[in-house]
Amino acid sequence: MPEWLVLTLAMLAACAVVVVVTLVRHRRAPEDEDPSETPDVIEYMTMWIGVVYAIVLGLAIAGVWEARSVAQDHVQTEAQALHEISERVRVYPPDVRDRIRADVNAYVGHVVDVEWKKMADDGEVTPRGDALLQKVRVDVTDYQPASDFQAQAYQPLLDQMAAADQARHARADSTGATMPGVVWFGLLAGAVITIGMVFALQIRRTTRELVLAGLFSALIAFLLFLIWDFDAPYSRGVTASAQPFLNLFPGIRG
């Protein structure tokens, strides 16, 4: 059974249970029962709808912000690993050292100048970036150390190469939106219900109430926009940037 169908049936079942229980209780209530002695159910529901929706909004904002921060960490890890490779090959012969550094710079330049725009526009990395990083891997792994000093640097270089490759794959996996569609359905439906409760309370056309209702609606719209803006870590508004590459490779110009 599809998940959306399960969700729909669960919501309909919950509504049906509440309606049936309310009707049954109303029919079985004693004739002398005074409803005025209990709190207004509309105010009670409005309060809890606002509380629940505020919690959901807070969790959604925290989730997309954390995803954005993790995406920036992937960029920092990848840039730092490539920088370590570029620096640690200084113990290698000049021709090997210069070749590895040139290939690292070529990869970084492609990421900053080409791949970053591709991630923002299409939500994916480029095959050319994969090929350039593979070339760096071949340079690092195929070299045979000629001395003990070079041999001591060889394994750390392999570790840094693995870290860069892992960070690239993590960056590729985090280019798309992080919020599932069902969560967006809940957020938008909750916004409609929460704002709709303002009309259920019979808002009057006084200046104070109209201003408060407008500000309340604008706040919810702003929070939903904030979630949407953070939802794609590399594509919108406050995004994860390529600045770590530019900081560690100042010769590269984005």
C-alpha cells in the first residue's frame, strides 16, 4: 500500500473517530448538562493547534539548517584534504610533486568555476569533476616511494585522498532538497489550519485585530520561506559556499 494512501486513511480515520465519539456523547448526554460550565472548545483547540504547529516549524527549521551546516562541512573537509595532499607531496621529486599539485589545482578550479554552478542549477556534480579527481587519485596511488622519508608520507597521502573522495560523494548526495514532500504537505496544511482558526474565532474588523492577524500570517509565511530557502544547501539564498576552496587555494579564482 502506498505511503500517501496510508497517510490519507489514517487522517480520515482520526477525523471519523473524533466526529463519531462527539455525536455519540452528545446523544447520550443528560438533559440537565450545562455546556457553559466547560471551557470554550474553540479556544482550547486554537491554543493547541498553535503550539503543535510551532513545534513542527521549529523542528523543520532546525532540520534544514543542520543539513545546510553539514553540507558546508563536506566542502570544508574536501578542500582541507586536497590542501593537505598539495602540501604533503613536497617530499616527492619535483616532477611528481608539480604534476600532483597541477592536477589538484585543475580539480579545484573546475569545482569552483564550473561544478558549483552545475550543482546550483541542476542539483548534481559533473562527470568532468569525477575524472579530474580520479586523475589525482592515480597520481597519488601509483607513485612508488624511493626512500623511507617518502614512504612515511605515502600512507597519509592515501588517507587524505580517501577523505577528499568521501567528502565529494557526500557533497554530491546533499545537492538536492532535504525536506520530503509529505513534510511540506504537513507544513502547508498546518499553516492553512492555523491561520484559518483566526476566522473561526470570529475576528472583527478593528485596526488592532487586523494588524495582529496580518502580522501573524506574515510570520508564518516568513518561516515557511526560511525553510524553503535552507532546503537546498547549494541552490538558494543562504547556501553552502565554495569559500573553503578559495581560502586554501588562493591562486584559484571563482
